[in-house]
Amino acid sequence: MKITVIGSHLCPDTLAALNKLSAVGADIDFKDILSCHADLKEYLKLRDTNALYEEIKGTESLGIPCFVLENNELTMDIKKVMED
């Protein structure tokens, strides 16, 4: 499985997800929004325009980790990712 993980190396949830995905041999493309300006800009555009983030707008949640599946579907649910 190929998966893009958008998150931060400082986020415990992101690190846990990366470990789970690594354990099953996933092909991971990690976009670290706190260490790469381009990844942060891409994430902010996604967060500002995608319906997935409607529920967290105006809250203190960052909405990471976010997963982009092979079919370009977005989810913040690691359980869904592990099912695919």
C-alpha cells in the first residue's frame, strides 16, 4: 500500500501512525509540515479548502495526521487506512 502521511515529527499521533504503517510495510511518503515550508503551504491549502476539515475549523485541532490514500481519498482515520 502506498500512502501519503501529512503530519509532524513532533506530533505523537503522527509518530504512532507512521510506526503502524511501517510495521505493515506500507510505502510511506511523509509530509512533515513543521520542517518543510512547502509541505506546510500545501497542507494549509488542503485544510482551508477540503470538506474533511469542516468539523475542526475554529477549534484548536490541527487535523493531523492526515492520510492520502492511493485513490487520492483523504482521511484522518488510521483505522480506515489500515483496512485498505
